[in-house]
Amino acid sequence: MDLAMLLERCKAGDELAWEALVRQFQARVFGIAFHYVGNVEDARDLAQEIFIRIYRHLDLCGDEQMFVPWLIRISRNACIDHLRRRKARPVLSDIAVEEMIHLQAPGPNPEEHWMADSRKRVIHLAFRKLTSLNREVILLREILGLPLEEIASMLEIPLGTVKSRINRARIELAERVRALAANAGEPAPLERS
Amino acid sequence: MKTKCSDFEDRLSDILAEALPPADLRVAMEHLAECPRCRQLLEVARGEMDLLPSGSRQELAREILRKTSGLACGRVREQLCDFVDGRLPHDDARILAIHIENCRACAGLARILEELSAVLPGMAELDPGAPFTREVLAATSRRERCKPQRREFLAEWWNAVMRRPRFAWEAAYVGTLLLALVIGNPALMSMAASTPLDEVRGKTRQAWTTATRELTGLSSAATSGAAEAAGRLSQKVSTNPVQARESAARLWQKGQGWAAHMVSLDFARIRDWSARVLWMVRDSWISLGLDRTFS
């Protein structure tokens, strides 16, 4: 669907276009929220809050090329606000990240599905164990695929620092995946021929 | 003359460098044809044969590196992401590939990095479930976009204030300050508070009522004057347009004069009322003995 047209109609107050926009981006917004906060309930509430912010400030968004970075920026700010609030008023319990397993789409056959889910679970657990800084650069670069310049502007750090930080974060993630897989007795990672 | 193995060994470096005179080379070749040991030596020297089994070769290399430059795994980790992404210059990539072929740990990391590059982008989108869209639409569609209601804005502001980590401290601080000012003041505590306070309240109310009455009177006079003038003008327009135009011009000039007068009058009156209110408050303040508090 043409994003420019969708945005234009949303800005004009077209409710149907807004619904289409929500449906198109809800998985991504929810994904960002989940990767930041680490549990489904909070991520769902947070994703709603993010969409309400987007709805109210849609006029501030530029053209369609700016929309996704803008959406990610709004989502990130909302997640950081949420984490600050949670730090100030910690919740009693935190739902485990294993919940993500229920959110994933089924694979082509049960064995492959199990392997894929199991592997993704290991990767996600390793991701959650990263330092918050490394987790954020992995999320912005490797998961969301933002350009390095955008990440540098978002995190307010030099471009060179972003590059080296991403490399370090990737290596740390790979090492954690290897350690977790070894502990779980899983097969060696992707021995592809 | 029969060449011995020791003679061949002496000439080996010249053979490899192709610097042996033709006569000597012929003699060496004749010896090679007869001696399997020297043939093997030449193959090894040319790098065409490796006498070490694979495991021992790895071990030997590791031992040599340990005693010289040390293992290069740390250096590899700096370049491994670029290697996996194919962004490393060709020569660097070839050198790094040699390390990876011979280092199980680095090879494992490289494989995981490749896997992550394939898996991570797929984690960007997670389905929040069917009710989510309905909930978002319910929370947004019936609102006036970009203009949150004042009540919602206040509620958001209040929630944000309440969620601040130091809110309790700040509230306690402000409350303590107020209590110290009102209750902790010895001058205030020593007097009968009700009568002078009532006096202040009464005088302030009186000043406010006067100011409101004056402003209301001024406003209604201006409104009725304007309405009357407009009525007269419309009557003239219907009977005599030329005279109406002249009247309108006169009225415009008069209006400018009135406006200038009203503005100066207003400013003068407002200044006067403000001064009166301030003096009343000051008198009441002095009568309560509060002027000593800040002196």
C-alpha cells in the first residue's frame, strides 16, 4: 500500500486510512516495545500508547520517507519513558520473555518449527542479557535496520562510535548465543553445508 | 663421479633458486632419479608435500603462535562483523579466512553472526494479537486528532507529575515551606488571626468588585454606543447613500478619537485600581504585622 497516500488521508482525518496504517505498522511497533520492555503485557499497553501519540502528532511527521524513522523515534521515546517510570516504581512481577514463543508464526513443518522457535528463543534470551546500550544498538541496526546516520542522531553519538559499538554488540550477542546454546545442550548453530 | 645425498643437500637451495650451473644440475637430476629420499626432500622443500598429519600441523602452528605473536582471535573479533558482511578488503578477508579455517572458536562465532544477520530482521515484527487493533482504534478514532481535550491534557500532566520519582519529596518540601510561613511565623501566631484576615479578604473583594463593575460599565457603554451608531448608519444608508457615506467617514473619525480616549482611560483606570489594591493589601499586611517577616 502506498504509504504517502495513506499518510495524506490520515492527516486529513480519514478513519479508514488510520485503521490501515495501524494494521500495517502494529507488528513493528509492538515488536519495538517488546524488545525494549521484555514482556508482552507491558509491550501491548505501550504499543497502544505509541499509536495514540502517533495519532495526535501525525501532522508533525514529514513525508513518507521520514515516517518510519519518526515512528521508531516516537516508539523509542515512549519505551524509554516507560522504563524510567518502571525503574522509579518497579512492578512486583515481570513476565518472562519465553512468552514470545506464542507470538511467532508457525513454520513449514513441526520439527523445523520447533527448531526455529527454539533457536529464536535462545537468540532472544541472549538479546535480553545484553547491556542496555548494546541491546539498543542491536535493535536499531540489526532488527529494525535503521541507517547508521539515523542511529547516531537518535543516540546523539558520533558515527564512528556507532559503528564500533554495533560491532562489539554483535560479537557480544554471538558469544551469548553460543554460551546459552551450549548450556541448553542445543545442536551447534547452523552447521550449514 | 657419483653424487652423494650430502652433496645434493648442499645444492638444494641453488636448485630451488634455479641458480645451479647446467652441468651440476644434470648431475643432481641423475641423483634424484636414483634416490627416493632426496626426491621427497625436494618435494617438501618446494611445499608440494606435507609430512605432518593435519592435527599435528594445527598444534604446531598454535604452539609457534603462542611462543611468538600470540593467538590472533582478539584481532579477528574486531574484523569479524565486516568479514561476515563482506565489507572487508580482499586481502584482509583472505588472511582472516585462513585464521577462521583453523580456529574453531572464531569459526563458530562467524557462523552465529551469519545466523543472526538472517534471523534478527525477522524479529522486527511481532503480532500483538487480534484485539490489539480494535483497542487502538477505540482509543484513537473518536478523538479529535492533534487536539487533546483539556481534561485529558490535565489528566496526562497530572499522571506525569505523579509518576515523577521525586514527587513525594517535592510535595513534602513545598508543604513544609507553606507550613513554616503560615504557622511557624511568630508574629502570625501571636495575634488573633481571624479579624485582620477577614479585613484583608473584605478589602480585596471590595477592590475586585469595583474593578469588575467599572470594566463592565465601560464595556456595555461601548457596545451600546456602537450598536446605536450602526443603527443610525444603516437607516441613513437606506434613505440617502451620499449622506450615509459622509456620516460613516465622520463616525470613523469619531471612533478613532473614542478608541484613543478609551485606551488612555483604561490604562489610567487600571493603573489606578491596581495601585489601590496594592495599597490596601500593603495596609492590611502592615496591620497584621507581617511586614516584619520579610524585613
